[in-house]
Amino acid sequence: MGIPRDLEDAVRIDGASLFGTYFRIILPLSKPALATLTIFTFMGSWRAFMWPLIVTNSMEMKVLPVMIASFQGLYSTDWHLLMAASLIALVPMIVVFIFGQRFFVEGIRLGAIKG
């Protein structure tokens, strides 16, 4: 929605087709927004707890947040195992954010420019 309509008109005047306009202009300019959406979607699905808890019924199908919750017992908690598993669960989210940070910051920078 933030891509200027004049840019699309200029590409259409130059003779590009509808798909050419999309793949050469719209998609590259939308990369920061798509990368941000990808990062947030991955983080939301990686931290999902309630739906996997409801759907899965075998120990082999349990996702990482559900398995981390299994370290908390009724009368005791294995804190050292809980913290180690939490750190292991955090590493993929940090890696995805570090690789996508370039697009994330670019999207913020492009949104701040008024012209």
C-alpha cells in the first residue's frame, strides 16, 4: 500500500507487463515488509504452546515449548534443565532475527522517509 502509484504507471508506460511490474518493482520494494512478516510469523509459530499441547498426544510429536513445560513438576522443578532447554529454544529465534535484521531495519528506515 505504501508503494507510489506513479511508479507502477511509469513501469507500465515503459512497456512492462503486469507480472513484470510485480516481479521487477513491487516485490523488491516489498522485501523489508515481507521479511518482517516472516520473522514475526516464525517467532509466533516457534513459541506456540497451547495449540500443540491440545493437538499432540504422543511424546514424539510434542514441540519444544511443550517439552520445556514438562520440566516443571507438581512438587519440584528441574531449574538447570529448564534453563538449558530455554536457551536451546531461544537460539533459532536469535539466528532468524540476526539474518533478517538487515531487512527489518531497512523497512523501518524506508517507513521513516517522507517524500
